[in-house]
Amino acid sequence: MARLVRKTAVVTGAAQGIGRAIALTFARDEARALALDVKREAPTELEGCEPVVIDLLEGTVITRFGKGAGRIDVLVNRAGYVDDGDILSFTDAGLDVSFDLDIRATAQMVRALRPATIAHGGGSVSTSPRSRV
């Protein structure tokens, strides 16, 4: 897909599931695909992607990543946390982690990367973490 050539995409939650599929699709379509995940081994297995091991629960780490990321054309926030069980059995601690990853980290990624996107004439942001409560 020619429209992705010379574009840079950041995908969180890239170690598995939809995040993984999105990162691989961007790489296959010739974008520079930065595959972010907290799991050390998983992002390195993504052919054509640049793996970035990052803990999105650490806001200062997100800020540092944003300052060093350079040109960003696409941000796909897919990192998320699902506590064991469902709406009737999740724990308060699990809800806290889910909120921090699904909401807070997503907003912090947008805040950290949006200036680089604007500086290069705009881009796209997708914020749909995988969690469900």
C-alpha cells in the first residue's frame, strides 16, 4: 500500500492479538512500524517491525519515548488489561490497572506523540484498547 511508504506508525500492545496484526500489517505495507509492548520477547518476533519494550504504566517513560520518537504519522493504542472474570467479579486492583493502562496511558501516549504528528502536518490516532469491563 503506497500510502504507508515513508510513514511511521506506533502500535502499543503489539505482542499479541489485534495489536500484533496491526503492527505486522503496517510493516508489510512498508511503513516504519514501532511495535511497543511490555513483554520483552514478544515484540522482537515481529518481522519487519522495530521492537520497543516499554511499560506504559510509567508516565515518565511515555514522555521520554515521545521526545525521542521523531516523526510519527500513525498512533494505534491497543495495549489494554483485562482482569480475570467479568463485570461481576473483577477486583478493585484489577480495575485500577485497567484504568491506568486503558485510559491514562492512552491519553499520555497521545499527549507525548501528538506534537511530533502536528509538526509534520498531521496524522492519525486510534485509541481503542482491548480491555472490556
